[in-house]
Amino acid sequence: MTASRGETVDVNSERGAGEEPILELKNVSVSYGNIAAVEDLSLRVYADEIVTLIGSNGAGKSTTLRTISGLLRPRAGDVVYKGQRINGMAGHEVVKLGVCHSPEGRKIFHRMTVSENLDLGAFVRKDSAKIAEDRAWVLELFPPLRERLDQKAGTLSGGEQQMLAVARALLGNPALLLLDEPSMGLAPVLVDLIFQTIERIRRQGVTVLLVEQNALAALEIADYGYVLESGRLNLQGPAERLLSDDSVAAAYLGGSDVAAEVRRPD
Ligand SMILES: Nc1ncnc2c1ncn2[C@@H]1O[C@H](COP(=O)(O)OP(=O)(O)OP(=O)(O)O)[C@@H](O)[C@H]1O
Ligand SMILES: [Mg+2]
């Protein structure tokens, strides 16, 4: 089976094996005033997957995540989470259902400490024993934060701020974690660390929808990928098939030589 262009879902009969997806977007369109940002987008995420959404600048990736997390309302279509239609629901209600968003550009509170930023991640929760457990877990995932709990978040390095953004989203106790460009602006060694950490997060039972400019790294850890172009779904398929697709390589992976490199057996 090859990755299929422009088709709606159900192209991968092995995927999900008859399970209901944890998240489904059905023909979702989103506009900012008169500007259409996402058009007729359908996608599925199954429990325990890492699914990546890739595409060029302005393709509609962040808009899609903002729509799922309740920051934007779709003009048409539905967002269905665990069988429940969530479009139109307030952001904090969506967090309560277990959908947590680490937004693009980090969006942490610079004048608050690391510790206070982490507290905000858990603001909809009341299970204090489990919050303490999750706090210990995220500090174990991101050790640099542990040494900086009392430091103002605005004084953290770029990489540490990114860790804080992901850690804060994890403190919402997500079943589904939405990550918007977690590797943006990071040095290669930190990029590797972030991607390894995303894999660890998935192993702890958190499903991940990952938006990335770094398509190669994202596809390497993802199970399935969707490629957006100018607000529309252009291509979708299992991640390994997208990695070996020449058009994906040419557009997003820095040329087909990269795809040949990725395909080459060890
Ligand atoms: N608040 C806004 N008001 C008006 N237009 C917007 C707004 N936010 C985004 N857009 C437009 O919607 C389109 C999709 O933007 P979006 O931020 O979703 O893209 P993206 O795929 O996340 O891009 P990038 O990779 O650069 O982050 C773009 O054309 C953008 O200019
Ligand atoms: Mg974006």
C-alpha cells in the first residue's frame, strides 16, 4: 500500500483494528474572519499512537491543534474525542476531558517561576496525590527543570522553556497530548532529547498528536502521518511510507537524497 493523496481516512485497514479512534476530525474547516486556514480536514488518532501533522509554514497545523483544544471553533465539521463531539467546548473543559496542548512558541508565563508554571498545568485537577506523582514524573523526564523550580521561567534557556511547556501540558494529565513544534529553535542534541522524551511519554500511555517542521525527526518516531498543504490534507500514510515517499522527501525532508538515506538498511 502506498501513501494516498487527498483521500479521506480508512486507507490503512490495519490501523486501529476495529477500535474507535481516540480523536477524529471530520471534514473540519476553520477560518480567521474571511481567511480560510483549514479546509475539509479529516484525520484520526488511535490510542497509544504518535501521529504527526507536518506541512510548510502557514499550512494550518497550529490552527488544527487550536481547534482540537477548544481555542478555535470550526466553521464546519466536527471534532470528536472519545466518541464525544467537543467542538464549541471551552478550552478548560477540553483539558478536563484529558486533551492537553503544548502550544507553539512555548507560551509559558515568563514572570512566574518554573514551579508556578507547572502548578498552572494542573489547574483543572483536584487529585492532589496524583498531581504530586505527575510532578515527580515530569521532573524526572526533564531533570534541568528540577534544579530551576524557583527560577523565573523567562530566564530559562530556549530548550528549558520548551521542556517547561511540555511538562506543563503533561501536568494536565492528558490521555491525548497535542504538541506544537516542540523542537523549534533547539540545538540538535536537545532536539534528539525532546523526541526521545516524546517516545517515553507515549510508553507511559499518553497518545500524542505532534505538529513539527522537523518532518524527518517526527516521522521517525511517529506511527502515522498527515501532510497538510495550504489548509488541505495532501497526503497521509504510515510514517515509514511517508519517509520513503519521494514527494514528501522533496518537499519536507530536504530532498530525495534524505529519503534514500532513511531507506538505506543498517
Ligand atoms: N490569528 C490569526 N488571524 C488571521 N490569520 C491567521 C491567524 N492565525 C493563523 N492565521 C493564518 O492561517 C493560516 C494557517 O496558520 P497556522 O498558524 O495554522 O499555520 P502553521 O501550519 O502552524 O504554520 P507554521 O509552520 O508557520 O507554524 C496562515 O495562512 C496564517 O496566516
Ligand atoms: Mg504553527
